[in-house]
Amino acid sequence: MGVPTTRHEGDDGVATATALQAGGSPEGSRWARGRRTPRRPVIWFELGLIAVSYVVYSMIRNAVPEHETVAMEHAHWIWDVERSMGLAFEESWNHAINGVTWLIVSMNYYYATLHFVVTIGVLVWLYRRHPGRYAAARSVLFATTAVALLGYYLYPLAPPRLMTGENFIDTVIVHGTWGSMASGDMADVSNQYAAMPSMHIGWSAWCGVLIVLLARSLWIRALGALYPVATLVVIVATANHFWLDAVGGLLCLAFGFAVAYLWYGRLPHRMPRLAGAPSPAAPDASAPDASAPAGARRPGAAPLPVPAPAPAQAPVPVRAQAGQARPGAQASASAPSSPSS
């Protein structure tokens, strides 16, 4: 008998067994069943969700106890690790770029504004041009930000500009720029020791990855690739982060993509572009391949059943037509009869 290919709803055991017999794997069958069909996002729901999520994020981030002594110890430990690696370049970058007033002032405003502007812009672009991928991409951003809160709580870290015994320059205070919650008058309402991981890097890398994977124009993809690199230069030059904080932000982003993959069964760029579009189903190993030559079998497919030979039939005697003797009858009639005894 051939391998059954019809799968009834809820018959998970049969589906898994069929996949195994057909050369598949239980993991592939399970992920195929777990894929969620994207729906068209609702604008008012998304705006409310983003606003509420950011408010909750800010409240939790700022509610984390500011353990100044521990945060300073962590900062000096990070600085010593970077020195031991020969990669403690933050102070030299900070002093060099601070000497170019127009450049460092521009970086201060970059740090204060683009963090939000570009991220919201990418969300809007995904909502309008890639609605089928929007929910998965937004889930990556939310999961990345959520796990960062855990880092702020478990590993309080002072930024370089607040380190004691070092010569970092707080560029916001020196140049009197506005907008940054990390320095100046806004410092009282922001957690000063939430530097690890860097969400400037986490969010900018999220933007860059999606732009590179989904944008059509080459120059837009190039800008997407440069954006997180420029953000790294800015956070180091303004003495708001160590470069190891950026590594922490990338690890959080990797966690966010993993969560989206587990939830949707695919990464965001693998989702259908339009909401409600049919998802590409996994090929059935037992189904015939129209592109294969006749009689060929797909790799991993179950062997085709060999039909049993038909039973041999006895020859049907041919009746003689009227007026026509059977073969041999004339010879028998003309043969002389034997004499009787």
C-alpha cells in the first residue's frame, strides 16, 4: 500500500509519521504547522500599541534601581577588558571628534533624534509596503527591547562620560545641545546607568537589516547598511556607550529574531509581502513532480506500488462460419473408413 498523504485536522501523529515515511523530518512538519498567517495590521491598534509599549519601556527602564557604585565598578571592568584586548578606543574618538564643533554637535542631535525618527519611519514603511511582514518585524523589535530591560536590571553600567578617574567629555553639556535624556536637565528623569545593552545599536541594526533585506533600491540598501555603523560611531564619540554595549545590543536583536522565528515559523523577510497572501507550502515528498520525466520519482519519496500482473486468460475458440468447415474436418471426412470386422 502507498503512504497516506491526506492529513486530517488534529491528526498530528499521522502527519508526523507520514512526513518521516516520505523522507521528511518531524521538525519540518512541526514548523510548517506552526506558521501563522499574517493579517493586515490595523493602524490605530498599531499606533496605540507602539505608544503604550514605549511608555511602559521608559517607566520600567527608569524604575530600575540606580546602583551607582555597582554601575561604576562594571564600567571600569568593561574599560579594563577593552584595554586588555587593545580595543579601548572610545576616549581617543571622544576627544578627536569633540574638537570638530559642527561634527560633534551634529552627532549630539543624531543621538537624540534619529534613534526614534528612523525606527518609526521603518515601521511606517513596513506597514505600507510590506503589511504581511509588518507584524513579524514589529515582534522582533518588541522582543529586542523587552530583553534589554532585563540587561538594565541585571547589569547596571555607567556610560563612559560618567566614569570617575577617566577623562571622557560629556559632549551634550560642553556644547549645550538639547534633546538627549542622557545628560543635562533631562538626566533627572532618566536612568543614567542603563548603558548595557545599547538600544541605539539594537534598534538601528533592526532598521538596517530589514532595509537591506527588503528595499529594492541599491542606494537605499546601502544607507540601511551604513546606518548602524554610523550609530556606533555616534554613541562612542559622544561617550554614551562602550563598543561592548553595542555587542550587547546585537545579542538582544538576535534574541528578538529568534522569538519571531519561533512564533511565526519564519523570519520576517521570508513572510509573504502582502497580508493574506498564501504562504509557500512545504512540498509533499509523495506527490508527483510535474517537472520530472515520466516514471521518475522525487528524491526521498516512497517507492511507487508495483501493479500485480493480470491473470492469464484461456484462448477463446474461434467458431467456424456457416458453410465453412473447421480446419482438418475435410481431411477427416475424405479419409476411408476402416473395414469392419
